[in-house]
Amino acid sequence: MRIIYGINPVTEALKAGPEGIRGIEKILVSAGRADAKAGAIIKTAEAKAVAVQRISPDELDTLTGTIKHQGIAAV
């Protein structure tokens, strides 16, 4: 399983069009993240039929291997 994380990398992966999202299984959002940037990513993912899953910050830390994920990751 490959994971990218952070607002800009995930946003760019979603913007990449069909070629970019072909490999995106789902977007992971930290349960505490509810701002406009996260909302825009969620809206874009849903518009492109990419699943969005809320998970705990600790789970996101574990999956990404860092605390610098900004509350957003793509699998």
C-alpha cells in the first residue's frame, strides 16, 4: 500500500485527472480536520467517486509514519 500525505500532494493527485486518480483507492481525513482546505479535498474526491474515510489522528500518524501529514492522506 502506497500513501501520499499533506494538503498539496493530495490536492495535486486529485487534480491530475483520470490518470492521477486511477491509483487512488481512498482519501483519509483526520477526524478532527474540518476546515475549508479539507472540505475542498473531500468535495473533489467525492466528485471523482473516490471514497473518503475519517480516521483518528493516531491512525493517520501510524499509516503515514509521520505526524506531518496535515490531517490528509491518499491511499
